[in-house]
Amino acid sequence: MEISNLPAIRAHRSAWNKGRIVGQKRPLKPKHVWAIRVRLELAENYRNLALFNMAIDSKLRSCDLIKLRVSDVTASGQIRERASVLQSKTENPVQFEISEGTRTSVMKWIDDPSMIGSEYLWPSRFHERPHISTRQYARIVRGWVTSIGLEATAFGTHSLRRTKVTQIYKKTGNLRAVQLLLGHTKMDSTVRYLGVELEDALSISETIEI
């Protein structure tokens, strides 16, 4: 008895990226930053306000941001104007500034009763975890973005990492400064990360009328 070669039957599975915007997440614009900041201030959500401000200033990857310790950003009971941490991905140190507004919000959060005895800046509410997870942080970022009417799939944790350096590049054109601030070892990585070649090309194209 001959057995016909029937096509294999496979369970239908939706593509992992169906309905998602794949690729680099957009940086926040200054108006977005202030909209989120004002909402957090009005809600007196000191933890999220400090987390948001520190994410913008530090330009750290989420895996490094969530692991920040109180000792990383304080000295003699005051918030440092500059801090330095070792990056998990590259194992190289990177420095960042802590602006006045961020210092104020972080100090308010550190003074919160729930922070007594905490080693980490963003302690987890679960006892088995010392600090919030990258997944928790991603959910928090999604909440910030949607609260001001932005499309959640277009933004992510890297949006906050890219926000300040994007403005720095637009105002100065200094790629070397951006490279140092992001802690990249190669300039090519910075160029790809910012998408500056495409952005510059589009800016030039927009000025030409035919």
C-alpha cells in the first residue's frame, strides 16, 4: 500500500512581532519628558519621579539602572553631582551627571520611610528580589508613555537611554561626547544607535525643494 506524501501539518503560531513596531525605540521629545514629569509630580509619586529623572540623566541601560545602589549616588548624606558605575554589558565604567532636579527627586525618595535600610535605589516589593527587575521597569515605562497618549509599542526602556543624548547630538553634533556618555567602545556603535546618518540625510532632504 502506497503512502502519499502529504504536507506536514503544523500548528499555526502568530509571529512574535505581530502588531509590534520592531527596531529601535524612539527617544522621548522634551515635551514628552515634561508631560510625564509633571504627572508624576502632581501624583506625588516620588519613587517613579526619581526613577524617571535618573533614567534620563544617567543614560544607563535598564540592567544597570535597576541595580543602582544608594551608595552609588550619595556622598556624606548628599546626592552627588556626578556618579560612576560599572556597566554590566561591557564591564567598563561610565560616568554621568545628576542634574539639580534629579538630585531633589532622588533625595525625596531616599527620605521616604519605605527606603529605610535599603541598599538599592529601587528596591523590589518582593522579598526574594533585592531590586526591581528589568521586566518591572519596562512595565513602568509603558505606563509613563501611555499616560500621555503615546503609542506604547513605539517606545521602551531604551527610549529613556536615548532621550538626552539625542538632544545633545542635535544641538552640538558631537558624536564623541555621545559615545562617552553612552559608554560605547566603538564610534560605529554610537552612529548606529542614534541613527544619525539616516537622520542627517533626511534633514538634508527636507531642505531641498524641486
